[in-house]
Amino acid sequence: LSKRTMAPDDLRKVQTMLIAMRAHKEKKDTKPYLSSAKELVMLLAQYDIKSDEDKNHIGIETSKLLDLLYPLLPDRFCNQIKKMAVNEKFKMSRFSSECKAKMSPDDYVMICES
């Protein structure tokens, strides 16, 4: 799926990020591991959002590439990275843009942080 969906440069970035995550995990470097995971989540979320919007969704319902990532994650990081992914997909979605346009800044920040 990733080879069919992603640009070759982005696919190489994914491979590089996965290798970096593995190295950080082996060294038990939590902060760099989560930083690499966030970069990866942001990249994969862009493709998932585009796929959802191409199908006339608001960009929240599905996570094809992100769903493929989760089984590769260690149990101790999985929930944290899933939460990160949900937040990133929301921020990138059309729904988020519509909320931002129609809500007060304080209300928008509140829903982004929940």
C-alpha cells in the first residue's frame, strides 16, 4: 500500500524514520524515539488525509497507512503514538479548519488539546 500511495522520496523518508526509531528503541532513548515517531506520523497522516478527502470524507474516519504502523510499535509507545496520530489527523483535516473558522480561539484550542 505504501509503495502505491506514497511518492518515492516520502517512502525513503519513512524507511529512514523507521530505522531511526529502531535505533532509538535499542538505545532506550524515549525522547528521540517519540520525536522520530511524530515525524513519521505527520508524514503518514498527510497521505491518509488526502486519501480520505479524495473519497469525500472529512479526513478523520480512516487511517490506512497509520494503521499499518501501529503493529510495528512497541506496546509501551503504541497508545501514546496513536493519540499523537489522532491529534495530527484532526489538525490537518477540513473539519479542523472549519472549527477554527467558526469557533473562538479559546474554544478551538480547547478541542485541540482534548
